[in-house]
Amino acid sequence: MAGDYRFSFGPWNIHEGADPFGPTVRPSISFARKLKMYKKLGFDAVQFHDDDAVPDMEKLTPAKIRKEAAAMKKMIASEGLVAEFVAPRLWEHPQGIDGGFTANDPACRKWANERAKRCIDIANALDTRLIVLWLAREGTYIRESKNAIEAYRWLLESINAMLEYDDKIEIAIEPKPNEPTDMAYVPTIGHALAMAQHSVDPKRVGGLIETAHALLAGLDPSDEMAFALSMGKLFSVHLNDQNGLKFDQDKSFGAANLRGAFNQVRVLELADYPSTGRFVGLDVKAMRTQKADVAHKHLANSRAVFLRLLEKVRTFPNEIAQDCIAARDYEALEMLVLEHLMGS
């Protein structure tokens, strides 16, 4: 009962289990083998960082980058897959150590803008229009180290340069309030869409909302999605879960807050999200304790939870709910929701 919803995940979602407090605990899986797992798990699209699609791209000419990306398109197409988006991975390169687009060093900003253009080239070769900006190190560890007013202007200049480089691409800004920098620029979807409105082509700039990122900002993910959806600006979602205001945990969707997950599915369904043709991304990671031979269950489980909750949304007794709303009996409405979720 997929209901026309299509699902994606990234190769980083099948990983070796390393975290900031310990080394890897599972063997690496080749990219080719990961691709063969997508369809088996019920997924249709691959999320890419630029150097997922073209490894060692910094060592290659633009022409060679395009050639390697075209080869990757053939590789994923042979598995019945498409690319959902490409994201420039600026945060792992030495020139992105103080942010790329918002670095104090103009040479680093120039590097970031050139890398973003190569990312667009890769997206074109992979036949996707969507570029995702996760602004990982675009922020600061110490406020006084940057002029935030200038930094936001530099960021807007970079977005405009990308839009002007290719008049067909769309940019989805993925906001996050912290981690790896504890004071990040563009921490919420409101910031992202305000930035979009001041770009040279606002209709081509929207947002990607991740469950955990909204929760880390103390916000409700379904309301963040509703805000973007109301403006036609939700270009993708990354569904997962989060246990409190801690580090970004990427728990399986619905694992920590099933009602919260229900409302995320509900808002997508209310907006008829499948009609947009966009994907539901599941940005989840296996627990460190998971053994290698079952370190893919988090993906299958998250998709299964989404579909079970979709069934709950579609079978919700809306007429009874409307009676509760008309009577302003919200206690009755709340019990109706809880009983529906519990199967009573």
C-alpha cells in the first residue's frame, strides 16, 4: 500500500557503525552491493553527495567529473534506480573547515562556489534537478569569529551563483540548528524560506526537512513540514526519529515518538505529497549494536512504519473527529487519536 509514495535513502545509511565515541564495528559494504539492496528493501531512488557519485572529484577535471557521473547514472539505472538529489559535501574538505560558503577566507568561499558548480554538473549527468544544501559547517563555534550579517549575504550570493549557473536546477536547503557547529546558520525552515525569497529565482529554492533536525531545534517536524507545504516549498523530507535534544541520532522512523511520526505522515497525506513527484527520504542509521548481517533492518523497518502509519491516516475516523472539533471537545479528539493508533 505505497499509495504512490516513493522512497529514497543514501549510501551513508548503510554504514560501519562508527560514532564520535568509538571506531567502526561492522565491515564496509561496497557501493555496488548497496545499490543491489535498494529495490529489495522497497526503495526507488538514491540520495547522493557529490563525491558519492564521483569519488576523488577534487583530483578530476570538470570534463572527467561529468564522464564519471554519467557512468554512475548507467550503474544505478541498471538496478532500476534514479538519483533523487546531489549535495555538495563541503564539510569534509580542509577548505571547508570554517565553512565553505561562509568562510572568512575568500579563497575558501571561491573553492566552495566552484565545487557547487561541479555538483550541479554531476546532478545533470545523473538526470536530477535537485541540489540539497546541508550547511554543515556554515556557522561558528564562537560568535565573535564571524560577522553573521556578512555570512548570510555570502550564503545568498552562493545560492544565486548556483541558480544562475543552471536555470533548471532546484535548491533544497536542509536546516539544522547545531552539530557539527554548535551555532549554525539557517537553523530552521523559516530561515531557509526567507533566504529563498531573496534569491534571484525564489520559485526554485525550497527546503528539505529532517525529523531530527526539527526536534533538535525544539520544533514539531510536522508543523515545519506544514509551513513549507503551505508555500509549495517542501522539496523533500528526511524521516527518522530522535530521543530528546541530544546529538543527531537518526533513529528508525517512529521508534521514539510514534504519534509524532503519525502526524508527519498525516501532513504529507493532507498535502497529497505524492502528486508533487517528490520522494520520501529515510535518513536512518543502524544502531551500533546491530550485527553486520542485519544492519539494513532500520531501512526496511522505517519504510514499513511509514506505510503502516499511512494506513492509519487513511482509515482515521474523520467524521467523528469533525464532530469532536465542532463541539470543541479536544479531550475526546485526543482519545480518538490514541485509540486509533493503539488499534482499539
